[in-house]
Amino acid sequence: MPEETRDTPASGPRATRREWIGLAVIALPCLLYSMDLTVLNLAVPTLTADLRPSAAQLLWIVDIYGFLVAGSLITMGTLGDRIGRRKLLMIGAAVFGLASLLAAFADTAETLIAARALLGVAGATVAPSTLSLIRNMFHDPQQRTFAISVWITGYSVGGAVGPLLGGLMLQHFWWGSVFLLAVPVMVLVLIVAPILLPEYRDPQAGRLDLASAVLSLAAVLAAIYGIKMLAEHGPGWAPLLWILAGLAIGAVFVRRQARLDDPLIDLRLFRSPAFGAALAVNVLGLFAVFGTFLFVAQYLQLVLGLSPLEAGLWTLPSSLAFVAGSMLTPMALRRTRPVVLMAGGLLVAALGFLALTLVDYVSGPALLAGAAVVFATGLSPVFTLTTDLIVGAAPPERAGSAAAISETGAEFGGALGIAVLGCIATALYRGVMMDGVPAGVPPEAAEAARATLGGALGAARDLSGGAGRALAAAARGAFTHAFGLAALVSAAIAVVAAVLAATVLGSRPRQGAEVPATD
């Protein structure tokens, strides 16, 4: 297998077959990381019956993984710059495999929470180490774009197949079996990574500042926790105080970075207009899509009455569209500039979000699935190209830090989308239901119906005759109305992101792309 690289006049050295096989290795932990975000959801009922966790413990079992992933990204990205990106990936893979075993055979809720926390810390090594490895393995901008498309596809496939594989495992085995999916994959990564992946580290990296690591973890955890409270309970003092605490700690963190000789993140990255604009466009796109998907799942199951498996199958077309769009982005770059693909893709996504406003509570899932395909197709080149711009704007020795900033921004974008759009839709739903409860519904049932769609459907099932059917229809209509408003906000966000991409990134030169050669 040849080790030499070939230079092209307009780009850096081109990758060889070894780098492309190494990319396949990189995609494996990305797929598992994404699967672990969703695979537990189907196991919650049987897990609850077996371990009997309290309500608070069940929330921590579900949420602790995502919290610690978000809070640890910045530290892990910088740690990879210092100790080596391959070494960090291998440490993360080993810990992820061991933590998966611990979770699979946990016999108490406390043990499962601890295992999920460990999985979160290990999962935080995956994105910055793999993305920074791509930055160092693929110096040719055209080939790097293709490699990032494969990297993003790994996450998309993991998110799509996670619930399906989880359901298959649960059909034949106990709830802990869903965690065992990760073990053979991580063992394979540990075997082949030293053979196929090169090692990269910053030769002049200083010591890791532990105080900065603690501050970054505290800032992200506090802000994400406050945003989650906002999404679940609506506006109030508690979520506001948590978010303000996160912002205050974040301000202390930023001030400390400005004074350190070896900061945890290099603030000079933000001086690049391309870096800042690409990060903002990425966050806005994730804001729109995550907030929308929150309502898509509820619409399919609560409004249309589909089973979880049926709902999952109706979301597959959009997942496949996203995968296809990501993989076709490098070929599209042969004919057009990146800014045209980004701005155009965001406008296409806006049309898809607008199509969601046509969905009503008596229409079938086809219209929704078609609209989701449109916005997924539009957003797929956006996420590929903004990620490419973010890591490409950073010097190679700071690739881990840039990748961590990118992924932390993605976590915040998704969480904010869910919280803000959730609050807007909840307020509209309650406003419509305030006067929309049919006559004859008991006060207790009316109060439950005004709170949430799930409460309304539960109350409707307890009512006999036409009152229950009328209440369910009114609640479904109110929810669909709120869903339409959330989709309209997402469309507006996509247009704002398109304008930002066109104005700030429009001056960047055209970047062609090729299907990678492996010789």
C-alpha cells in the first residue's frame, strides 16, 4: 500500500489509499456515538420495570450522556492537540467499550447513571479527535470536503439505525443488550487504529489548564441544563438563573483564555470572519432542524397515532436524503461555489419548513415526510461545508480545539432550537386550548388538556362518547397549529442563515471537488 502523497498545483498533498481506509475507521465511532444518543429511548419502559428508578433517576439516566458530552467537548478537543488525536480516540474507544459493558449489566439505577456519565465523557472524545484527524490526514481541500461528508454521514446513519437496531435487540434480549452494540465496534477501532491512523499532536503544546477545563465544563453544563428546563417547563426563574450562571461562568472562562499562554481554546480563531460566520450558520441550521424534529416525532405518534416503529420508518426518507445530500456535496462543488451551495441549500430548507405549515391533523404522514426530505436535502451541504470551513480555518496544530468549538456550537444550536421553538409552540397550544376545550369536559380533564397534547389525549380516553372525541380533535388541531408556527420560525431562521452565508462568506474563492482517488 503506497505511503507517498501526490501534490497538485492548487492544493496540498493528496491522500493515499491508507488515508481513505483510515477514514472508514474514523466513521465507526462516530456512528456509535450517534446511536447512543437515541438507542436508549426504546429501552426505557423495560428498564424502568427492571431497575425501578425514581422519576429524577430516570431523567438522569436519559440525560446525563448528552450533558457530559456537551460539557467535555472543549477539554477533549484541546487534550487531543496535546497528547495526540489518535491516542485520545483510542482512550475514548476503550473507555466507551468498558462503560457500555457496565451499562449493559447494571443492576441498580445508580450504576446505570454512573455508566451513562462515563459514556458521555468517552463520547466527547469522538467528535474532536476524529474531525481533527481528518483535518490532518486530508490536506487537499477538495478531498477534505469529501472526507467530512463521510464523517457527517456516519453520524446520520447512526441516528437513523439506532432506534431500529435497538428495537431489534429489545425484541429478542434484555434492555441492557442495546449497549452491547458498541463493544465489538470499539474493539475493532482499538485493533486497527494504530495500523491505519497516523498520530498528530501539537509539538509545542503547553500544559492543560485544569481550571479552564473545570470552568468550561461548568459553563456548558449550567447553560444546557437551563435550556433543557426551559424546554420542559417553559419560562421561569429557575431555567433563567441556570442559563445566566452558565453565561457568567463562560465569561470568566473566556477572560482566563485571553490571559493564558496556552489557552484551552484559541480565541484568535474568532478573528477569522469565515470561522465565525461558518460557526453561526451551522448553529442556526441546527437550531431550525432540531426544533422541528421535536414536533415531527410528536405529530407522527400523538396526532396521527402511529407506533414508534411506524413513526421511525416515516422519518427514514429524510435521513436517507440527508445522507445522499452530504455525499453528493463534493460533486456539486465541481459546478458551483460553496457559498452558493450553502445559501441555496438554506433557502431550499426554508421551503421545506414552509411546506410543514400545510400539515393538518387529518392529513397523512406523506406530506410531512416529503417536506422533511426537502429541508434535509437543503441542509445537508450546509453542515458539510460549514464544518469544513471551521476546521479548515484553524492551523493544523489547533484542529482539535476548532473541532471542539464546532461540536459545542452544534450542541447549543440543537438545545436552543428545542427549547425556544418548544416554548413558542407550547404557548400557542395553551392559548388556543384556553378557549378550545369543548363544552361538557370536566374541569380536571380540561386543565390536563390545556397543559400538553399528551395530557389532552389521556383525558380524552377517560371520557365517554362524543366529548372525548371532540377533546382529542381540538387538542390535535391546536398542536398542529402550534407546529405550523414553529415550522414558520424555522423557515425564517433558515433565511437569516442564508443571508449571513451570502454576505460574509460570499467573498471566498470557488472550491472545486473531486471524487477521491485512492491510488
